[in-house]
Amino acid sequence: MNYDNHAEEFKIFGSNVKKYRKSKGLSIKELSAKTGITERHLTRIEQGIAKRVNVSHIFILAEGLNIPPHMLCEGI
């Protein structure tokens, strides 16, 4: 997959992660501890610049945020 062709989708996904993380009152550090995804990678996901986001990340993040996985893909 060419990341540049999907940059907008990655930004939307990252924005959704950040929105739901904040709505749950979690810091990046806390979400990292819940998901096992490094703080650095979570930061890059939220900024929409992570070049490695796969289906397992969607499920892991959704579980850590206690939301259905499809909510992280709203607007994509």
C-alpha cells in the first residue's frame, strides 16, 4: 500500500483515536499501557503520520478504548 495515496485516511483514523482517547480521559501513556502499542507509535497514529497501522491495531485500540472497532474508522 502506498501511504501517500491514503494520507487523508490515516489522518482521519488518527483523529478518531485521539478523540475517543480524550473522551475516555486517557493519556497516551495510559492507552499505551492498555494496548501494548508504544507511546511513540500512538503519537504518530494520532498525528496521522504512522505508516504502519493494520487491522490488528484497530481491534487493539478499540478494545483499549472500550468502543466498537468501526468507530475508529468513522469518516473514512
